[in-house]
Amino acid sequence: MNQLEHNYAPGNLVHARGREWVVQNESTANWLKLRPLGGTDDDIVSLIPDLEMEPVRSATFPWPDPQYPGNHSAALLLRDALRLNLRTGAGPFRSFGNIAVEPRAYQLVPLLMALRLDTVRLLIADDVGIGKTIEAGLIVRELMDRGEISKLAVLCPPHLVEQWQSELENRFNLQSVALTSSSASRVEREIPHGVRLMDHYPIIVVSLDYIKSERHREHFLANAPECIIVDEAHTCSTSGQGKQLRFELLQRLAADQQRHILMLTATPHSGNEEAFYNLISLLDPRFAQLQHKTSANDPLRQELARHFVQRRRQDIIEWQAETSDGTGFPRRMKTEITYSLTGQWGAFFDAVQDYCRELAHEIEQQEEGRSRLIWYATLALLRCVASSPAAAVRALSNRLDTLENDSDLLHDDRLHDGEMDDLTASDIEPPAQLDNQPLQNLIETANKLSGPKGDPKLAALIRHLQDQLNDGYQPVVFCRYVATAHYVAEHLQKAFPDTRIEAVTGEQTPEERRLRVESMDEHERRILVATDCLSEGINLQHLFTAVLHYDLAWNPTRHEQREGRVDRFGQQASEVRCTMLYGQDNPVDGFILNVILRKGEAIQKELGVLVPMPEDDTRINQALVRAALMRRSGGSGPQTMDLFSDIQDSLQPVEAQWQDALEKARKNRTVFAQRRIHPHEVLPEWEKQQAALGTQADVERFIRTATARLNAPLEPARHNRYRFLPQQLPEALRLRLNDEGINKEQLIDFNELHRSHPLVSVLADHLLEESLQEQNPIAARCAATETDAVEVVTTIYLLRLRHNLEYVRRRQPYQLMAEETLAVAVQGRSNPQWLTGPEVNELLECVPTGNLDKALISREVGQALEFLQTQQQKLEQLASERAEQLLADHKRVREAARDVGQYSVSPCLPVDVMGVYVLLPDAL
């Protein structure tokens, strides 16, 4: 037979090189891409049939041999291995077999929106912590698994580059390379001569700071991939310094109408109308016209709804209520604790204020040009004093003599907390020493007051953390300055010697910060002390359950970012505690709390999203200086709003701007609300996919059973984890796990172990391969079981179906191979009845009630196989019905009614019979 007589379609079985293979996508009659039957994607080979010594021919899958039966537990193990082994699932979401995350149903909304667009242009503006990275990752993984894209670039702020690399690799099995100012030269050296960057590295994560220079920008534009993700997209609007170049870059990328672009931001509208509409114009230039159209029924606005999704946390409640487990985000429980500036610390604070007043009066009279300098020094010194004695000493010791002529002095990011979209301000203490006046007494006093006896703020922190630790919480303490973080960590270690405490600041590289955080995983009691270098970039939800603001942020957005590191998608605790600590008679804390934070919180409660503070720096700075120099009321009670009434009068224009921004945000929430996709559209697809691929419960049962039957049972460990010892496994399996980096003891957390984890996939592959050898298999292809779950003899047939899926998208034809596992049952023998619903899997999970003789088992299995030999037409009918259902699912997800004739699904026959299991009624 000539091997070219067959044009094998994806999913067909062929025999070549002495074994059986499954034909993969991209194969032709002259070139075959093959995966070994029972093998993994890592074993895929390509061959040219004309050059093979032995002709390539069609093959059939061997049925189970009744002479090698197993028990019922081994039968269930094979079913689980089959489901967890699937990588090219038959559902409409092909990516689900290749991701290491279990997305919530609401996170499928952007994915559905993307699949309904020929060119994916989406602005995903969900609230902080809802999971925008997951949503974007699902989309690009899906497009890749469908073969619609092969290259991807993620554009993001520098501090998020490593996080994106980690998320793509750990959650979506996508290997990427980082392109930043520090890594660019190394990356370029690794590229072979004459090869373009995106050809050598199809997935890159690019720092926006690196790419904005003219030389790098032009090179990137010339080689830009077909899909782009833009994180923190609001930083690429046309408003603000440095943003113009970013906007022009995106504009030129968007000019290619075939390029997919996903933009992510939690703050799409910062009150600047022009910036917002410029941003949505990147989706489609026509959308810029919407700035002057207010009707929600405008056809252009209806079109925008296909490209723009924004959900608040309360919007997600609708989805949580309809999920099977009802789980979602934890409750965020907020509280406040205070301390008083009493005793020596109060006297020290007053002395610092007096020093600032006297120096201000002297400088303003003698050197008029230095007035700006004294206001800076006042704010810098009093903010550091309010932070900690250590920060106060650092500020008093650092001479301020290089910024006298700087017109932007009061904008120094060491003093402030950055703008709404800039959360990377320096955590180094600002200098505050203006001249050589004797400050030694103040420095000595600050040093003497270090520790909980002299520092009432630290004492209040220790009392509060003791309560949190006793209640089982793991807190993160956020400080503003490096010196404060080290000071707090040092004294907390003394107060809690049995608790793991780490300090993470901007002194360390991002990788060092990540390693320090991860090192705390093994400790039950842990406290992380950090500056705002961790308010973005490292997710903390897996290790921590409480946030404490040791230093009040001067920007409401910063508070939300801190809390959002812990209270976000993936947090397992039902409740996250968030605490603000402030001095009740500290005038700076009082101003920030009452004038800025309270207002921001009130707006957020009303609207559900944070509206950024207006960027009226001059008025706010003037008000801050007046508050900083305000005399305390003798420390005899908390500050009240009356104390700030005159300051608030001067901030009326800022208040008006904030109110205007609130009204605009309220209007936009109404006009741009996501109403196109509802839970009832998504949940059926999600539930089908869960059933087809296996749930977390299936993963846990599989791992427990497989390791036990392989003589390496899991051992209980602390924190609801289990210890896995790979050295007890068979040698061949140990070697495969070693190739995946699993070569020593592993701690397993079943809340985090997903189906695509190397341990799961390697065990599933191993058991499937072994089951095909038929000799004493651990995962059994046939069995007979006595059980009280049935009243008549019931035979369960475990089938593997392969389908050839063809469709056209953007005039480009695609051909894909899809696989699924299907369990069907036949009740009775004299008048057999076929069952194909979910009840079949429930029967497979029945509990045996007795043992059977091996000869009886073999005879029962033999009868079941003889019956199936007469039912080939029924098997083909089942395969055709599943193909029709698969076609309907794909059309529904794509909304492809207008594309009739562009989708087709055909079954690859014959059907593989993977397992035969006979359930006999309990004789009792």
C-alpha cells in the first residue's frame, strides 16, 4: 500500500516506526506531525511518509483484555487519568486543558467577548483584584491553542515585568522573555545572527520605559506580533508627562486592523475626559466621537459594549450566587486603631514643629527665595517623624542642599505617594536638614524614643498584631519608608520571637523581594513588613490574610493597591482584615485622614470604584504645610473636622473637581455598564468544561489514589498540606518527574495543585501508558465489581472520542483535533438500556460491597466486550451525536449563526474503547 493514499486528518490513528500514533494539527499527506498513542505533547515527532522505511498505515486502538482485570479503585483511577490527561479538549474553550488556574465563571466574560470578535480589541477595566491578568491570559492562551496567533507581546510598567513572566509561565504554560533596559543587551546576544527577535522569542514581556525611546520603539513596531497586551493602559493616554510617546506607540500598533489588542486597567477614567476617549479610540477610532454623545442607546455606544468590560466587586456577586459552590471574594473587614502623641514622644513632636516654625520665620525674613525649600523640609521632616523614630533620624541627618532651585521641589516622590497611575514612588526618606544648626538634640531624642516604651505608635501596632495572630491571621504591615520598615521588623521580632518576620523594601531587587516573600510559606505564624514596593507586582493572597497601614498613604489609590495585594482572586480566607493606624492628635494624619482618605472612601462606597484625587498639587501642598505647622490641642483628644475647617475652605476648588469627577464616573458607569453577557450564558459552558476535564476534587482523588497505589502515599503535613516523597516511586517515573524539576520532597496544597501541574500530568501520562501494556496495570482497563449501587447488571464503557474541527475565521481556514472522554452505560442484558448522562460517572464512583473471583471477573468482562462488538453502529451514532453537540457549542460561543457553513465537526472513527467495567448487583 502506498503511504500517500491516505490524507490523514487530525485525530486519525496511524502505525509508523513500530508503534501507534495520533495525527496532530498541521499535518498533510506529505508531512505528518504525530503524538504517540498514550504519550504526551513532549513526545510529538514530525516525519515525512515518503522517507519512512515502513509505510505509514491506518491503525486501530486495542480493546481491553479480560485476562488482565483490575479492581474498581483502579478503574476509577483510569477514568481520572484520562480526563486529566486531555490537552486538546472537545469543548468550545480549547485552552482549558493547558492552564494551571481554575477561573471563575465571571472571568469567562472577556473570553466570550473576545471569541465573538474577528479582531480582538478589548478594554478590560475590572476592579483591583478581580483578575484582569487571568482574563487576558485566558484569551491569548485560547487564541494560541486555536492556532490563530503564534506571537505575543505584553507591554507593562517595569515593576510588573517579572510578575507577567511568572503568571504566563505558571498559570498558562507560556514561556516568555523579558525585554527591559537591563536585560535587552543579554537578550540580543542570545538571538542568532539574522534572526528577528519575535521569531526567536515568540512571547516577550516588554517594559514600557524601555520601549518608549525612539530607537527601540521603531524596532519594535517593525517586528510587532499579531497580539498585544497592554497592562496599566491608563498610563498610555495622551494626558501627562511621558504618556504621549506611549499613546503614539499604541496608536501605530492599532493602525494594523488585523492586530489583536487587549488593554487592562482598573482606572480607565481618571476624570480626564480627553484621556479616556483617546484610550477607547485605540479600540476603534470611531469611539472618540462618543465624547459628545450621551445616549446609552446610540448605535456607536452599543458597538463599544462589545469591546469594553468593567465590573466592580459588587457586580461579581450576581455571578457568585449562581456558581455551584457560591465561593468568591472574601469579606473585607476594615477597622481603625489610634495612638496619642503623649509623654516624651509628644514633646519631641512639638519640638520638631517648633524647629520648623522658627526656621521658616527666619528664612522667609532673610532669604525670600528659599521659602519653597522650608515648606518642603517641613513636610519631609514631619512626615518622617510621624512614620517612625528611625525615619526621623534619617531625615534629620540628611542635608537638603541640592534642590534649592528646583521648581518642582514639592513634587519630590520621596515626599508624596505618586499620582493616581504612578505607584512606584521612592521609599527612601527625604532629606530635611537645611543648614548646620544644632540638630543633635533632636536626633538623640529620636534615638532614645525607639522601641515600644517610647514610641506609642509601635506599641499600638504590637498590641493589634498580637490579637490578629491569636485569631489566626497572617498580616502585612505597609510602611512608607525603608528606615521605618527595618525599625518595625526589628522590634516585631523581639515582640514575637516565635513568628517569622521579613522586611521587604526597595533596597532589594524584584527577584530578591519575591524570594523573601516565598520563604515565609513554611511558617504558620508570619508577619511581612513592606514598603509600597510591594503594593504592585507581587501577589500576597496565598500567604497573608490581613493588611495594616502603619503609615497613612497620601493617595487613596495607594491604600486600595495595598489591600488589593491580599484581597484578590485566589484568596482562600473568607475574611480579610484591613486596619488603618494613625495618630489621633497628629495634625498631618488628621489632614490626610479627614480631607483625603475619608472623602475617597465615601466616594468608593457610593460608586463602587475609586475616583482618583484631583491633581491640584499646589493647593493640596499648601494645605498640607498649614496642617503640618498647626499646633496640637495639647494631645487631649482626637482631632475633629472643625480643626481643619479653615484648611478645607481653601480646598473648595479641589473639592469641586473631585465632585465633578464623581459625577462623570457615575455617568460612565451607567452608560458603559456591561449588560451583554449574563451568567446563564457562561455557566453552562463552564460546567461542561469542568465535567469534561475534571475538577479540583477529581485532582485530589487522583493524586491520593495514584501515589498510594505507586507505594508513595501522601503524608500529612502542617497547614492542611501533604508531603509527597518521589524517591519511593518506580525508577522510570522518578526520572520523568526529575525532568520536570520534581526530584525531592514536595509539599502539596490541594487548593493550589491544578490539573496541568507537572506532578498531575506526569502521573496521568504514566498510568495511561502502563494501562496499555495490560500486565498488572495500576490503572485498570477492565473490572467487575459487586455493589449495591445497581439493581441489574450494568456495564460502563469508557470511550475516548476524537473529532476533526474545521472553521473559518477572518477568511483563514483552521483545522483542529479535539479529544474527549465519554462514559456510557448499558443496563440489563435481556433488554439493554443505554445511559449517556451524568449519572454514568456517578455509577463509576460507586462503592464496592464484595470481592469477586478473577475467573468470574474475566467472564463478565468478556461478555461485555462481546456485546459491544455487536454495537458498532451505536458507537458511531454516539460519536456523531457528540460531534453535533460540539459544533453547536462552538457556534453558540462564537455567536456564529451569521457564519453558517464555516464550521464543521466530524468524528474520527472508530471510537477508542478505553475501559469496560461491569457492576453486579449485591447478592444481599
